[in-house]
Amino acid sequence: MRGWYIVAAIAALVFAATGTAIALSLSGGHQQAESRIGDCVAVMPDAQGELHSTRTKCDTDLSFTVGALANGPDDCQRYDRFQAPFADAETSRLCLVPNLVAGHCYRFSVPVGMWDPVDCSQAGPAAIRVTKRVDVNDTKACPDEKYKFAMTYSSPDRTYCTESVQ
């Protein structure tokens, strides 16, 4: 009788594994794992325009580093954040620091928090050029000049020195 229980247990495990494999196959093999503080993510719209985050390499232009996780509406005060109706539930919990590249230009766009890489020679209004990136949270890391400003973040420690591009 004991042998029957072992056979039944093995059959149950095989059935469960097969069901999981089929579910992954039907979903395209991708499972969205929860992002953690320090992960880098790309934020992209789906066919309906809803933003979804997926893990990526931190040197991907344009990506974000997860600086904190939000539990309430005001938890991401100094971070970029995509909330409903623009983003899915997982993405809307992420307090994000952009991974901008020194020498590149970006336009701040809609939805709020989205950065669009642009050609610096054709950047236009609402565009910035990143002149320097340093891994400290210090506005004094940037020169204090007209049309230049610092964007600082505390988790991870990061400062972007920027200038307006017109």
C-alpha cells in the first residue's frame, strides 16, 4: 500500500510540473518577477498603452534603478513614478531613478516621469543635456552656472549635472 502513495505523489508532482510548463508556454515563457530595490528596469507601454516594467541591464539607455517601493500615494516624493491609469499595479509601486548617460540629451514627457532620448542638435524646449553623472547625492557636485542645475537622488546616491538645451 505504501508503494501506491509514493507512485501517487510522483504522479502529482509530474502533473503539477506539466501544468506549470504549459502555463509558461501559453504566457510566452515570461513571468514578471517583483522588482526589488536596486534592480534596473525598462518601462515600456503594451499595445493598449499601459506601462509595464521589466528587469534590464543598468546600462540600458533608457532604464531606471528602483530606489524604493511605494505603499501609498505619496511614498515616492523625489523619484519618478508611473501610477494608474498609466501603469500596471507592479510598475506603479516602483520609485524610480532614471539611468541617464552623460553627454546625451533627454526630453521630459508624458506620462510624468518618462524621459525620451533626443538628438541634442534638435532637442527643443523641455530638453536637457546631462553634462555629468556622479554617484553621490550632492548638488554641489555640479557647477553653479546659469541654465545649469543638479538632479539629486538618495537611493541610490546619484547626481546628474544638467543644462537646458534650446
